Amino acid sequence: MMCVSMQSQITKAPDRQEGEGPWSQLIIRGATLINGTLAPPMGPVDIVVENNRIVDVRVVGYPGVPIKDSRRPVLKAGGKELNAEGMYIMPGFVDSHAHIGGTSQGTPAEYVYKLWMGHGITTIVDPSSGNGLTWTLEEKRRSDKNEITAPRIKAYTAFGQNSKTPIATDQQAREWVRNNAKLGADGIKFFGATPVVMAAALDENKKLGLRSKMHHSQTYVGSWNVLNSARSGLTSMEHWYGLPEALFDDRTVQNYSLDYNYQNEQDRFGEAGQLWKQAAAPNSKKWNDVMDELLALDFTLTPTFVIYEANRDLTRARLAEYHQEYTLPSLWDFYAPSRESHGSYWHNWGTEQEIEWKANYKLWMNFINDYKNRGGRVTVGTDAGFIYELYGFSYPREMELLREAGFHPLEVIKAATLNGAEALGMEKEIGSIEVGKLADFVIVEENPLENLQTLYGTGAIKLTDNNEVVRVGGVKYTIKDGIIYDAKKLLDDVKEMVKKEKESKGYKLTQPGIKK
């Protein structure tokens, strides 16, 4: 296991200027409830919050019928009413894989947080605390106190981060894990290590009651795949690396090209798109055996379909309409083809690679949907900030991709809310709208079940009865800890940041290879 050092730190978020509240009492009136429990929509309901806890969820009438005041909870002195009649309310969204930017991308924390909050994301997991654990824990503390405009943060440390020597023994692994817990981390993000080190680290972390994630790097997956991890106590796998390898039934290693070099990222990601077809066939004995064991271990899958979507349609990812107004120049430049920037592996990417990846997605989605159907936990994670995927905007796209995989829209909402909460051990606090839970909500004006694209900050295109083309949707209110944020205003703030940055640099966003 190599040493993992801390990267340079991005600018912390400024003191909070946005949001109204909290109040001693908040009543959200008249919305249709789409909960994270697979329950069908129901409304109108009034939701009562006192001191950041839901104290009542009351059905107050019937669709299309005036609501009688006698049915409704009474507002106390000093309380706040929010009229949400005709709107839809959901639990706050959880992004299970959300990096808080980096210096390579040039993304200050305020920019990232407002993109998340502008899309209804009220809780995130930073998998690896790339700005350093101390930095991330300080932002977590400030968010918990609502001193900054940000989702609540769970800080996972990259295994080995800041170790003075390579971790090569079980004793070193256990010592690092114990120290990580003492520092206040919520869990660990693994990439790979020797079986001895992995087994010791996961065992120690489990004993301490902390959660864990893993991106199973190809550099270790030949000796340690998803089954090894799950058996040793890993609580969640990220992406899909290590899962096809656990499904191999006629080989022991990926069919690497003989001139493959892992440090050449087009090799790495290009050939990764050929991996699922090398695994056992859907519903074969091997397929079922692996799935059944993961289910028995209560293992969580966070597929992050969205972060690799450019692999199957690079043009779509590059031309997403929000890039023009919401993507910082430094981030746009980071996305461009490069032999050095991570995830910028478009050295010579075209039809053949995209066809392979389209086939890869079909099998990958098949497994994820099957896992969900058999009772497995799947969450919504994005891994944005790489591969043309923008913070916030990538979240509804991941939801769409789960829908493409076969999830019912209600199952998508559950993945985004209650499943995310359960994966963090926070299901008693967040994830559904129930009495006793925290006041985290997403309020929208369009029915997201009918069209998940209405959750994009840019909204969805609609033609009116008068033949007028309009935009509808976008999150209207994001409520975290009982504080009401104007989600569209948060996105306007981001738009202004990007505009000022472009003006200061005389920057024009152009496509790769085209001279400015």
C-alpha cells in the first residue's frame, strides 16, 4: 500500500448569507408528499417542524377540493408558514459519492455546495476527503451548525492518507484505522491493498463501528474483489470495479491488451468498458451465487452510472447545455483531453469505444436492477467534477440512469433518500418524511415521477397549449435543518461566479481542439 498524501486545499465556503430560518415552528402547507418509502404520492399534506424535528405529517384534504381550516395544524406564535399548495415535497437528497472539488478543478467550496443545494442535495459523503481530513471535518462542523450554505457532510478518509510510511502489515493497517477514527472520520474509502492489509483494516474499522467504501482498483483486484471486501466488512462498493471480477467463471483476469499500461488512462477506461461481457451471464449460477452472498451481507451498491456516461456518448456529455453558464473555466479546461489530468482520457475516443461501453452499461444495469429487485440496497452517487459531469446537475442524471436500468421512479426516489440514509447509518435521522426525523426537504413545482428531467436546475422543455416553448421545473426550495433556501437563487449565484470568472480572464468556453 503506497502512502496517500493530502492534496492542496480549495477555498472554504464563506459564512452563510442565504436561507430563511430556522424558526421555532415551521409548517409546510398543502404539498403532495412523495416519500422515500415506496409509498405512492399522497396529498395535500401539512408538515409541521419544531426545533428541526418533524412533529406531524397530516393529510388535510383531497385533490381538487378546497382545504378546510379545521383539518389543519395551527401555527404557533413566532412560527413560519410556507405555502406549497400544488407542489411536491420529498425528503432531502443524499449524494453517496460527492467530492468537494479540488485544486486541479479550481472549484471553491461555495461553488460546489451551491450547485448541490440548488439541486436539493442536503447530505453528501466526501469519499476520500481530498482536501484533507482536517479541512473536511471543519467544513462538516460549520455545516452542522449551519454557519455555511452547504449540505451536511460525512467525511471518509482515503486509506493511508498522510501515513508517514507505506502500510504493509496488518498491525500498521489497524493502527492507521484506529488513528483515523480518533481524528473524527466517519469512515474510510479504500482503493486497494494486499489481502493482509485489506482484511486487517476492514476488520478494525468494523470493530470501531465505522462505515467504508471502496473503488476496487485494477492494480489489486486480481487478488481482492468485491466478495473479498464484503466478507471482510466493507459496507459499500463504488462504481463497479471488482464486481465483474467476482463474476468471472472462465478466467481469472481481465483480458488486458498486451501493450496495456494502467497509467495510460485511455487503456484503463477504454478496456474497462469491455469487462462486463467477460463476466458470468445474467441469471447464471455464478451470477446468482455472487448476488445472493452480497444480499446476505447487507451490502450497498453505489453504481455512479453518471460518471462514466461520457464513455458511451462523449458528445452528449460535452454539449450538455448547463456547461456554458455553470461550469467554471478551470473545470472546463480540466475536463479536456490530457495525459496527466485524471479522467481526461480522450486521447483517441470514438465509435468503437462508445459501442463497447453501451454494451457494458446494459449488463451493468442488469445486475444493479436485479440486485434492487431481490431486496438489495442501491444508492444515488455521482462522483462529479470529472469526465464532463458537473456537481449538482449530475444528480438528476444519475436518477435518470437508474430509471433506464429499470427502476420505477418511486424506486429512484428511495435510492436517492432512504437508501442513502441507510447506507450511512442515518435512517433514524433523514431519508424519509416521518415524525421524529430532521427537517430536510426538497420542494418542486412539477411532478418528478412523470419526468425526472424537471429536477435539473435548467428545468425541462415544455410546449404550452398556446404553442409557447417554456422551461418548467428545477428545485424551488431546498430545506435543510428547517432553513428554507431558494434553490434557484443558489444556482443564480453560481451562474454569477462563472460569469465573473470568464470576464476577468476574457475566457470563452470552446470545445476541445477548437481554437479560442
